[in-house]
Amino acid sequence: MIDFVSPTLEYALLAPMLIVLAGALIGVLIEAFAPRSARASSQLFITLATLAISLASLIRVRNSASTTAAMESVTFDGAGMLLQASILVISIIAVLLLADQENFTALASTLPGSDEERTSLQKDLRVTEIYPLTLFAVAGMLLFPLATDLITLFVALEMLSLPLYLLAGLSRRRRLMSQEAALKYFLLGAFSSAFFLMGVAYLYGYSASTTFAGIHAAVIGSTGNDIYLLLGIAFLSIGLLFKVGAVPFHAWSPDVYQGAPTAVTAFMAAATKVAAFGAMLRIFYVSFAEAYWQWRPALIAIALITMVFGSLVAIAQRDVKRMLAYSSIAHAGFLLSGVIALNKTGLDASIFYLFAYGVATVGAFGVVTLVRDSAGEVTDLNRWSGLGKRSPWVATAFAGFLLAFAGIPLTSGFIGKFSIFSAAYESGSTAILITGVLSSAIAAFFYIRVIVLMFFKDPVEDGTSVVIPSIYTQITIVVSAVVTFALGIYPTPLIDFIQSTASFLR
Amino acid sequence: MNIDNYLYLSALLFTIGAVGVVVRRNAIVVFMCVELMLNAANLTLVTFSRINGTLDGQVVAFFTMVVAACEVVVGLAIIVTIYRSRRSASIDDASLLKR
Amino acid sequence: MNLANMNLLTLSMLLPLLGTVALAFTPKTSVLLTKQIALATTVLVAVVGILMAINFDFKSPGFQFVESRPWVPAFGINYALGIDGIALVLILMSVLLTPIVVIAGWNESEGGRWSAKTFYSLILVLETMMIGVFASTDVFLFYVFFEAMLVPVYFLIGGFGSGERAAAAVKFLLYSLFGGLLMLASIIGIFVMSTRYGNRTFDITTLAGLHTVLTPMMENFLFLGFFIAFAIKAPLWPMHTWLPDAAKSATPGTSVLLLGVLDKVGTFGMIRYCLTLFPEASKTFTPLIITLAVISILYGAFLAIGAKDIKRLIAYTSISHFGFITMGIFAMTTQGLSGATLYMFNHGFSTAALFLVAGFMISRRNSSTIADFGGLQRVTPIMAWSFFIAGMSSLALPGLSSFVSEFLVLVGTFTRYPVAAVIATFGIVLAALYILIPVQRALHGPTTPGNENLTDLNLREKVAIAPVIAIIVVLGFYPSPILNIINPAATTVISQQGFTDPAPTISEGK
Amino acid sequence: MVTNSGLVYLIALPLFGALSLLLLGRRADKWGHLLATALSAGSFAVGLFQLSEMLGRATESRPVTQKLFTWISVGSFNVDASLLLDQLSICFVLLITGVGTLIHIYSISYMSDDPDRRRFFAFLNLFIAAMLLLVLGDSYLNLYVGWEGVGLASYLLIGFWNQKAAYATASKKAFIMNRIGDMGLSFAIMIAFASLGTVSFSGVKENAHSASEATMTAIGIMLLVAAVGKSAQFPLQAWLGDAMAGPTPVSALIHAATMVTAGVYLIVRSNFVFDAAPTAQLLVAIIGAITLMFGALVGTAKDDIKKALAASTMSQIGYMILGAGLGPAGYAFAIMHLLTHGFFKAGMFLGAGSVMHGMNDEVNMRKYGALRKFMPITFITFGLGYLAIIGVPPFAGFYSKDMLIETALNAGGVKGILLGGTALLGAGITAFYMTRVMILTFTSPKRWDDNQHPHESPILMWAPMAILAIGSVSSGFLLSRGDALKHWLEPLFEEHGEHTELLPPIVVSGLALTMVAIGVALAVVKYQLSEVEAVAPENVTEFTQIARRDLLQDEINEALFMRPGQVLTSVLVKFDESVIDGAVRGIGQIAMGSGSSLRRTQTGFVRSYAMLILIGAAALIAAIWVVTL
């Protein structure tokens, strides 16, 4: 008979992901058995605990970096470890935002505006499924940048996407919009993952292997039909570019960012970017590196278009969440230059940038959740005017995050911009540098407009006010603010750590 | 016959699916078009697995089916909610979010 | 020099921050205490600054009070400070002006959106950055201060200014950010180049050698990145339009710091960075820059003549003056450079005098339109005379400090670019016009309605304005103390450029 | 060169006065004027002392210097704040402090009821100090300081009553036209430094010959521009008439005796430049000639006594400039005329002041008449000055002017005839208009109404007038006796070969006197023997009308400079607003616009998003495929 070789799984290395999955399952069980009253608190506790433990286990295994695990379908190396750590940290502060129930519908199944909904609101029901869903997504995200096998990569992609589709639809207010966001996200997501899968197919066809190493070998040996490689790279990139929201695959992000519950948007905007760019960096650095002359021009073009488009359209936005969405598109452009750089500095810069940007984003959306009126969050920029007078600290924090996005010195954003642009320029693409700088100038324009609105305009008395719902949200904002400025004033420890650890195992 | 034809076929299916997504209004149909694209990919995978003489392609295809199934679950859930609240499954009606 | 190893520079930058902390703990209600703390701090800083000047070794041209600690070693960034004569003079000017501004603007915080606490915290933070920007010998550190500086000024204008303050603040910030980002591109360029050729560093003295390995093309681009940023700051025609708006909207005190100190960062940067890092490119662009400078001189003067608003008028005169400074810098003669540096110093004080007195006038009349004043000479003689003297120093009357610098710039330029110098000299006639016209309209003639019972300067205002005028007059007759500080540094810069002063044509004949 | 630590006191005393009076403010009202006068007198005393010292020394060692401190020292550009007192500057020192002191005394009474008398005296002292610095500075840059210092003082004093809008304008006009001249001076200094590497008198003198003539011509012409501005010479003469807005003592001191003659000083001081640059020198002479005619003609038409005197000042300085333009032959006579003019013109201005004092500040001569009876002393002193200026022997003006005319005629060739001719003609016209002034004011029948009560001025006013009158009588004789001044100044100038005499001196004097006689006669006929209207008649010749309007100088300036300047200014203001700032705003709007138009791509329809993705996919594949080829 065929002698069956049982697969070897390095559980220690996989622990972070497994723990999160376990936590998610526990969450599901709680949904099933725990009494309604106990759910919210216990779920929150479980989730935070899970993430914390996962982070701990990650730290525990940091020294055993640079080994493949689970039959080479996962590679646990410095870069991957850093990306996982960033994802976990960002998730923790994002989950604190979820804790504020104001964000979520009482009962997802009820019709908007129906009596059912009203009663459910009166009964103060709560969807606590969000926690396990989030954890599943986190697990997917953790796996995504580590996957070194096309199958794993695909599964991870779906694993992080599907829960997000659902989460996007669970807003408490403006449920129609929320559901619409979910639909759009889902349809386009599925559409793009179809492309992604097609890419997988062609790459397999090109290299006769599904592992990154195999593809890399094929690219070097240039065995196989280059058309397949071409198609493979193109289709795969579409899937990834869709996730990071690069033009022209960005269209979903403004709508989803606006429609989804703000807490989810925060989590999605920050963590997904890290995961997606992590995967992108890995596959481009590890597998496609030698074929750069094929894909780089196209990617540069996309990067440039993305920067400019994001910045320009953001100027014209009236809704704070949409504005942040477009700014995140612009930032996707900046981050792409890290992929294009295709050198060590590029990798370091990208990781730093991802972390810094992610934290700032969570913070910014955290602030958005605070500005409310009787009908829930107020995202209309004009109604934000005079926020500085109403609650100076919140306004200051938001201004801080905006300055970080704009890349003003003494904020993390500046170090990020500097390092990623210099990496791109080091790799010889002046266009990225110039365009990046100019589009940052355009971007500054609307960040400053918001600051003016908050500080130099008088408040309009229309019931808009700043509500601090729970200590959790406060923690989130404070932590993000501290991190943002700390990384701006003294980034050395993090940068050094990244420099010493970040590397892809080929 | 030439095995490449399978690739052409799958490419054709994929294109049909993609075009379908763009032209059809009913959410369900759009979703089915996506499924079509996925299966086109599957066909490609299997074909390549045959060409390359390795099994990985077929394994991927199985994974894809499972994933597709999950997608169906999530997708239908969303579409049904939309349908219930809007009494319409036309994706063109859902355009509150724009600009 | 035992003080040298006391890190005076860091100390002088730390003190204002400590002051800010102190302010943070003072209750919002006790405004007076706030002001006192602010004043005390700034005075203390001024003392430290003077200590530095005293312990400065005039003979040696290199950097002094040097400090250096690694900041971001990964990028070769250091927290590196040090001052040569030029920097010292400018720091001295900044630390002397700040307390004066605090005294003169004792009540400026009242018109603002926020409390006096905020106002003075911003001022103090700004002072730290002003010192830092002149003191840093690490290009990256310089850039950080250069950009971060904008934020407090932005809030000072937008939060405490008058009229279209928000718009003016935004205009100022966008202009500066745009320039700053171009400069960032150049800095990245330098960073990558220095990495490519040898060790990655931002140390100005090390980078001074970088140009030898750059292609002319590359050097020109990097130069432009820096220069445009500085030309916007300075401001040089045609990148000047933010200045009048900002100066009009800002409080007089802020305007003093804006025109007196911040704009100097531009001209200072031209010397310290454009010339030192890119000598070849500087040579390449000199004709263009000299042209722009000359245009600024005349253009600014004409617009000042045409100005209806006294603050805008002063702003335009500054544009003209910055034309002189830039011209002097790029004339590449010791007279030109020393003159330009001295000009920066003097302009700080003469503009301060003008703006502060203008501020006093405006605060009494609640209008900054020249036409609203008239015959102040008879109503408020002291105020009128202060304005007159300030004006005289602005038109560079011999015997007042600005004459020495202006004449040095002209002579220094004439020896190398006679045509430019000749055209620029017409500026002195225009200067007479743009000063004497407002003097006549506002101070002379019969006292117009609304001005009859304005009160003359009070003690506080006298205390604020007296030292400025004293400095203007004393340095007019005896500029040597400042010139002695400047000269060695200036000579070094010129020789680094590989220039020597043109010899008298007569000796060529021989 | 001999150094002397005493020179600084010449300047320090009045400067101290000025500062203390200004800083002490009202506290000094009681005694301010006395202090100022005392200090000015003290300065005069120091001057006399220096003169005696100087007389005690051998000719070559007469000049003395004093280095105060290093003023500006950058690279090769070194200027010390140091003073130089030589035979030339001592003349000026004495003139300035002497006449200055007299005018201080005069002003004590003249300004007695002005609330701001203290300020007035402060300014007078400031002027004395600045003027002394001007003549004592040992380099062009030091001179420049004094040069603009006197400009400032004159600005302040012209505008002393600047609550009157017109006076304020007059002072501004003076300052600005002076600045144009100053520009010339700074050009001269720049050229000197660039080409000779020095800006000190001695330095320039050393290199004067080794430098190219072109250079020296350039310097010379620029110095001339400066002189023209300061001395109200053509074409920068327009400000002097308006400068009469200032109190009369000011007109006497600054705009007759001293400041306006600074131009002459500059040119004579720079003799080595002009001797090395014939072209510039000729230009100087021509400017002088033009101005002397210009002033004389304007003088004939003015009814305002001070304006008339101002015009004559202009014309007399024209004589001096002309003399200075005649080279070594003329320098001494230029200075001599300057000194004598200092006496008689100051005297006449003070006289005019005394008349105004007696006539409630009436300045229109047509409202005067027959004042001889009412203010005899003024009449006599003024009369002596009058005789001096028209050049009747043996009064001061005769000697100086006669020598100038003679030198001009002897300048040789056509040049000589033209210049000399002008000078002669000028003498005639001078006689005419001065006689006119004399007659209209003193001897013609009274034309003032009865609420006027003309009376003689107090002693504090007429004493100075008397002293000056003595000067107007004697100075010419004293200075020219045995060519005293000529020999005194000679060491400063180059030797010059004797010119061929066009006419013997006696003939020249004859001609001059004839011209004078004709002028006087005409005036007598026109004004003494015929009725004079109290209001200026309108039905007069074109020429008179034009002359009354200063030969259209203001109209021309306005048409040529002011109007275009104003237009340019307003154009630039609009340009800045719309074009430059507009461009900036435009960029912003472009960004905005493109933003909101790109925004439309976000239709909200999933299918269009999918379409976008599809297109993107196609484009991406195409892009990658293209580079693969």
C-alpha cells in the first residue's frame, strides 16, 4: 500500500493563529449557551484575552523565526512575525472600539424600521456575534502574510474577508446603508477573489507548483510559459490590490468605509491593510522578485494613480468617513512604493508605515465614533465645525492623527513617509518620490481643512456633541495618540527592531 | 484533442462570468456569475494539474469548492437581508452610498 | 570655555518647554500669572542666549557649543547642535525679540479663540523651535524643526489673529508645507545619495563634500528642492503672496516673530544649506536668483507704496528687504554675505519696532487702515516718534543699524554684479516713499476725527519699544560687535564656495 | 598726518544738545533753547580754537585727523569713524557754527511763542551736528552719514509745522528729492570701492590718476548727482521753493547758508576726482550755469519774499557750482562766494523773517511797501545784504562773484564765453530781482491795510542780523585781500597753469557792474516809478506766468515721474492681487475641481465598480504584457 506520511505541524509556530481560532470557537459556543445578559461582557473578555495570549505566544516564539511550518504552506520569518504582531496590536485597540454597543444593530435579522426592530432595541438586545466574527477575521489576517502556499493564501484571504462582509452589515443606525455596504463589499470581494483564484491557477500552470518557493524557482529557471506567469501575476495582483484598495480596484472602499459600523471600518481599514500588504510584500519579494522587470512598471503606474487620485478626491469629500477612506486609498499608493522598492529598506519602511498608519487610523475612526447627535454618529464634516471649542482634547487628538496622515514631523506618519519614499527612491524610481511628495501636498490641503473646521470655525448648535461612551474607546484613542507621537519623536527602538528582524525567508 | 482547449474554455467561462457580473442586475444572478468565474478557475486548475502531472491543482480545486460553499452561505445571508429590507434583489437599487 | 560643555543650546531649547509645562499647571483663570511665567521664561532664555554670545569664540570660524547624540541611527540621524557666527547672531535676535514680543503683546491673547495659556504655550514652543532650527547641524533635525515650526505659528495666526485669520493661516501653512515637501524630496535625495556614496549621514559638515560625487543635473534638482522651500519662507518674489495676508491677520507680536524670525529661516537656510551643500548648483542658479531678488526689492517697495493697510505695508517692505538679503547672500562676496547676515539681524529689530508701534496704533484706533489715522504727531508724540524712528531704520537712514547692512549688501553686490546693485539701489528712493507716505498720512497733517483723544504709549509699551530702538541706534554707529561675530563665518562660507572678493579693478590694471 | 583728539567735541556738543532736548522732553522747555544756543556757541569756540591751532602750524601739517573707532570692517571694506579737519573744512566749521549760533540766538525770540520751541532747538542742534559730520568726515561714507543726517534735519525742520498738510508734503518732497541725490552718492561710493578699493578721501586721491578716466568720470558724475540733489541744482531744484515752508530761521541757516551749499563742498572736496575727469567737470560747470539762470529767472517773478530769496539762493549756488566746475582756478572762488553768500543770504533771510514778524507772517511782497520807516534796522541790514548780493563794490558779493565771472570767462574758448556770458547775464538779472524785492518791501508806497501794525523786531532778532550785515560788508574784502582764501586753500588743490586772460579783470568788473546797473535801473523803473498792484496782475506775459510757476518744474516732475509712478504702483497692486495670487488660488481651484469631477466616478452602482475592476484588469494585463514584449 502507499505509505502515508502524516504532515508535520509546528504547533508552537502556528500557536498565535490557532489560539485566535480557538478563541473564536469559544465565542461561538458562548453565543450558543451563555445567557444573553452575560454575553457581551464575557465575549469582550474572551476576545481581548485571546488576542493578548496570541500576542504573548507570538513573542514567545519570536526567536525561532525564519522556519517554514506546516509542510512549507506557512513560513514563519521576521517580517511575518512583525506583521502578525502589528495585526494583533491593531486588533486589540480596534476591538476596544467594538465594545461600544452603540455601533451595532440590536438584532441583525430584523427589518429596518420594523416593530420587531423597535422592540429589540427596547429590550436592549445586542449582537455579540461580532466578537467571534472579528476573531475569525483576525485569524485569517494572521495567516495571510505568512502563507507561502497559494492554497493557504487563498484560504486565508477568504477567511479574513467573509467575516468582514458580515460585520460591514451590522450597523445600528442607517441600516440600509450598512447592508448595502455589506452587499457591495461582498459582491466585489467575491468578484476580485475570483480573479485571485484565476491568478493562482495560472501561476500553478506556470510553475507546476503552488508553493512560493516553487514559483520562485520557476521564475529563476524561467521554465514554463511566460504568458501564464504574466496572467498569474496580473490576476493575483488584482485580488491583492483590491484588498488594499488601490485604484482602479478601490471603488468599494469609500462606500464600505462609510456604510459599515465605524468600529468595523477602523478594524477593517487598519488590520486588513497590514495583512494584505504583508501578503503582497511576501509574494512579490519572494516569488516574483526576479521577474520585476515585468510587473514593476505597471505597479508603479498604479501606485502613482492611486496616490494622486486618493488625494484629489479626498479634497472634495464632505463626509469624514469617506474622506478617511480616500486618504487611505492615497496611503495605499504610498505603501505600494514600498512593494515596488523591492529592497530591504523598502520592506522595513513598509512594515513601519503599516503599523504607524494602522494605529493612527484606528485612533482617527475612534474619534469619529465619539461625535454624535440623537440619531447616532455625525459624519458630516460641516457639523464638525467648532469641535475644538466643544471638546479640545478630542479635537486635538483627531488633529494629531490628521497631521500624522499628512506626514508632519514629530508624528509617526513623517518617519513612515520619509523611510518609504527614500526606499522607493533608493530603488531608482524618481517618479514615485516626486509624485508622492506632490500628492502629500494635495493631501495636506484637506487634512488642514478639517483642522480649520474644528478649531477656527464656531460650533453650530445642532445637537452635535461629543459622547464618551465607554472607557474602552478612550483607551483606544489615547493609546493610538501616544503611539503616533511616540513613533514620531523617538522611533529608534522600533526602527532598529524592524531593521534587525524584518526579512523574508526565500 | 489538444488539452489547451480546456484552458480556452475555462478562459471563456471566466470571461462570461465576469461580463455577467457587469451586465446582470439581480444580486443572485450576479453572485452566480461569480461562482461561474470560480469554477472556470477550477477548470483551469484541473487542466493544469493534468498538464503538469501533479495533483496540487486538483487539491486546490477541492479547497475552492469548500470556500465557494462558505461564500454562498455568507453571500445569501447578505442578499436575503437586503431583499427583506428592500423588497428587491436588484443591485442597482442599492446605491445610497456614492460620490 | 567651561560653559561650552554645559549644552547651553539644549538648555535654551529646554527652558521654554519647561515654561510650557509650568503653564499647563497654572489655572486658566489666573491670566496674569500665565503672562508672568511666560515673560520670566523668555527673559531667562534671553539671558542664556547672551551667555552664549559672551562665551562665543569670535576668532574660530567653525561650529561651537557642539552637541551630538544619536537620534535615529538607522537613518544616520543625530540630534546634533552647534552654532557658527551666523547662527549665533540669529539665535541672539530670536531670544531677544521673544520677551519683547511678550511684553509688547501683553494683551494680545485676549482677542483670541483660546485662553492666554494656549497663546503663551504656543509662543514658548515656537521659541524652542526657533532656536532649534538655527542651531541644528543635522539636516534632518533642521527639517523637523523647519516643518514643526509651522504648527504653532499656524495656530497663533488662526487662533489669535484678526480678520480673515483662518484663511490667512491656511494660506501660510499650505505655502510652507508645499515648500517643505519639495525640500523633503531633496532631503530624501541627499539621504539616498549619501547612502550610495559611503556612509549614510545627515551631518552638514560631512554632507558638504557630497556635491563632489553628484551629477550636475542631480545637484541642481536637490538644490531647487531646498531653495524653493527657502524662497517661499523668505519670501522671494513671486512666492510671497502668503506673507501680506498672514502679517495682516496675525497679532503684531506674532507678525514680529513671523517676519522677524521665521522668514529668516529661509535666508539662513540659503546660506547654511543651499550654499554649503550645493556650491555648483548655487553658482548655476545665481543669475536667476539675483534677478528674483532685485525684482523683489522693487516689487515689494512698489506694493508697499500702494498698500492701504499698515500691516500689509510693513509686510511688503519686508519682501523688499528680503530681496536685499537674498541678493547679498548670492553676491558671493564677504561684504555681501556679512551684510546680508547683519541685515537679517537688523531687519528683525527694525521690523519689530515698526510692527509693535503699528500694533499700538491699531489697538488704540481699532483699525489698521492708514487712512483712518492722521495727525498723531500732535496727539501721541511718543508713539509717533517711535514709529518715525522705526520707519527711518526701515529706509536705512545712515546712523541707524539697517544702513550699515544695506550698504554692505549693495557694495558687496556691486563688486560682482554691478547692474543688479545699481537697479537695487533705486530701492532706497522707493523706501523713502513707502515710509514717508504713511508717516505723512498717519502722523502729520491736522488731527483727523477719531484720533483726537488717543492715549500715548504707556509704561509697558515704552519698556517694550525702548530696547529695540536702542539697539537700532547703537548698532547704527557701532556695528562691530555683531560684525565681528559674523565675519569669520561669512569668510568661511565664501571660501568654501571657492570664491574670493573681486579685487579693485585698478589693481588689476597694475 | 597730525592727530588731534579735540575734533570730536565739534560734533559732540550739538549732538548732546539735540539728544538731551529730545529725550528730556517737556522738562527741558524752560531752558532748552538756552542750552542749545550755548552748545552751538561752544562748538563755534572749539572751531575758533582749532583755527588758531591750525594757523600756528606749517602749511603742510595743517590738516588734522582723529580716529574715533572702527565703524565698518568687512573683508577689504574698512571704514573708520574718523574726522578730518583741514583748511577747507575749517571754513565750513566756522560758517556753520558761527552763522548757526547767530540763528540760534535769533530763533530764541523768533520762536518764543511757539509751544514746541524746545523741539525746534533740538532739531537745530541736530542739524549743526550732522552738518559738521558732513564736512568733517574723512571718507565718503562718513560724509554720507552727515549728508543724510542734514537731509533728515532739514526734513524735520521744513515739516516743523507739519500739522499743516502742505508743509508736511513740502518736507516729504525735500527728503525724497534729496534721496535721489543720495543715490548718486552711494553709486559714487560703490564705484570707488569696486574700482579703487577705498572710499576715503585720501585713498581716492592717491588712486585718482592711476584709475581710468572712465572710472573717474563715472564717480564724478555720480558725485555731481549727489550735489545736484542736495544743493537744489537743475534738475533736482524743485524742492527748495517748497522748503520755505519751514520757519524762517531754518530757511536762513539750512536752505541758504549751509546745507544747500554741501554740494559745492562735495565737489570742491572731490577736486582730485573732477580734475581727473574733465567731462564730469564740464558737466558741473554747465549744471551750475543752467541753475544760476533758472534761479534768477524764477526770482524775477516771485511775490512771496521767501520764495524770491530761495530762487536767488538757487541761482547763487549755481554760481558756486559753476565755479567749482571751472577746476583748480575756480575752487577757491566757489568757496569764497559760498562764505560771503552765507553771510548776506542768511542776513537777508533773517531780515525777511523780521519783516514777516512785523507783518503777522505776511509773505506776499505785494502786501508790503514803505516798511523802511517802520523797521529801519531791518531795512539797513537787509539793504547791506542786498548791496552785497548784487555785487556792488566794496561789498562782499562783488569780490566773490566778480572773480567767478572772470574765471568763467577765462575758462577758455567757446566754453569760457558761454559760461562767462551766462554768469554776467545772471548778475544783471540778480540785480533786477533783488532790487525788486527791495523796492516792493521797503521803498515803494505802502500796500498793507490798517489792521497791520509793522514794528521793528526785538534786539535778539536784529543783533544777529546786524552781525551778519557786517559780514556781508566786510567778508569779501577780507577773504580776497591778497587772495587770502585762495592761498589758504591752495595746498588742497592741484597746481594749475595760468589761463590766458580773455579780458583784463578791470574790464570784466566794468561789464559786471554795467549789467548790475541795467538790472537795478529796470527794476526801479518798473516798480519804484510805476504803481504796483497789491494783487498780482493776471494780464502778464507768458514768461512771467511760467516763471511764477517755477518754469513748470513741478508740472514736469509730475508728468515725468509722479504720474507714471502712481500708475505703475496701482498696476502692480492689481497684478499682485489678480495674477500672482490669482495663479496660486487657481492651482487650489484646479485641485478642487479635478477632485469633485473624479468624484463622479463613484456612481454608487456595484456594476460600474465591477466594470472599473474589469477595465483595470484588462489594463493591467495589457501593461504587463507590453513590457514583456
